[in-house]
Amino acid sequence: MPTPEENRELAREFGERAFNQHDIEYVKQALADDFVEHEEAPGIDTHDKAGALQWFETMFKAVPDMSCEIHHIIVSGDKVAIHGTYNGTDEGGMMPGVPATGKSFQMGGIDIVRVNDQGKFTEHWGVSDAMGVMMQLGLIQPPPGS
């Protein structure tokens, strides 16, 4: 089993290589073959490695300048919690069925991943501010008084 420090480094490297470098080949190697995605994503039909790869490929096309800044990483056993901010510009229509807005967004998120004994990610749970992104992109109106 990887050490907490190794798991922390795996999470940091994933943020850098996946979100900042858009290295889809790295993502393919970092996810275990039996990977399970627990977060719902519009337009993604499966909750496995293939679905996760589809999400990354779709997102990188829709948001070619996507980047991530990791603020905190907390490790407990085989689980790693990551708090980060994701930035980008909607160039390709990041919401299924909605044309690109050309607007930039910033989205906070919390992700939890499980790491197996081989140092691969086997599960992901995530919570992100999708409503905030939709407001920034002008797809929904902010609540009155905000």
C-alpha cells in the first residue's frame, strides 16, 4: 500500500498532468481498470474508466484552457481528499446541448479518490459548484439579491 506521502504526491501529480497538461494518456494509466465514478456528469453514460475518460476528453475539447489549482490535500488510509479551484473558458459548449458561451469560469470543488496498492485510482467522489459555473456562463440567472 502506498504511504500517505505517496498518495498525496499521486493526487498532486494527477491534478497537474490531467487538468493542467491535459495528458489523457497519463489519465488512462492513472485510473485502475476497475475504476468506479460516483459523481454524476451530464452526457456521460457509464460510471467506469471508459466513462471517466470520456468526461476528460469531452471537457478538454469544451474547455481547452482548463486548469486546476490545488489548495489542500488530506490523506487518510487509501483515500485522498483534494480541495481545488478549476478555471477555464467555455469554448466548445461544456454543458451538453448548450452552445459555447466563450465566457470564463472559476469553480471550486472537493474530490475524494481511493488509491489501490499499485498506486492507481480506483474510485472517485466529487462535489463541484456547477450552479456557480452556469451563472458565470450566463446560462442561469443568479438569485435575486446576490
